[in-house]
Amino acid sequence: MGKCKRNVFLIFGYSFILLTIVCLIFCSKSNVQHFEQSIRYVNQATRILNSGESYEFINPDDMDAIVELKKKALAEARLVDIDDLNRHYPDFGNHYRDEFIKGLELFIEGFEKNDSAKLLAGQMSDEMWGVWYEENIDAIRRR
């Protein structure tokens, strides 16, 4: 899978800093820690992914590191209390579960089974999460 072109794995750029601040204000401490750590791991994976040139093949070692970070993100994300997120903003937790977490699951499964369709579906799910976040961040901040 290390030979996949970088353009297949374009990641929708979005900032989680404000989202983390919102969650710090409203969520329980352990929930915030798991949420934040899941985002940190994904951001680390994204930095590795974006460190090369466009259309450049991904180094197999880099791809392995990306997948390991996404596995760590998934483990943390599964500890987040979805209902707690939903209590503080409607559907916040649902989108986190159904798009962010599902995207991680699909990406990892796609890599492990050498299934490009699942890898792409994981990226698309991640992008849907980013779009929803961008559309709702102002309202989330006001709560």
C-alpha cells in the first residue's frame, strides 16, 4: 500500500483547536482527554502524509506510521462518550461517531485488507466530518 499516490490520500484540512476548546468547556475531563488525543493522533498522521510532494509515492515506513497513528486515534475515539458530546451540541457526538470514527475504521480496514475502496471511503467519511464541523463550529462556540 506504500506505493499509493499521495493524491489518493488528500486530507480535508480543518482546525480542531476551536472544537477542542469548546469540548474543554462543556465535556467531562476524561472525555475531553480522549477526544483531544484522538485528534492529536490524526493530526500527526496528517503531518506525515503531507510531508512529501504532491503525487509522490508514500514511503512504506511512512504509511505504516500513519496507520499506527490512526489505530491509536481510533482506540482513543472509542473511549469518547458520544452522548456527552450530543448533550452539549445536537448531533456533535453522532457526527464524531458516524464520520470521524467510521472514517478511521474504514481507512485502517482498507489498509489492512489492501482495499482501495475502503481507504477512499474512510477519507470521504473524514471529509464529511470536516465539512460538518466547518458548518457548525460557530454555533458550537456560542453554546
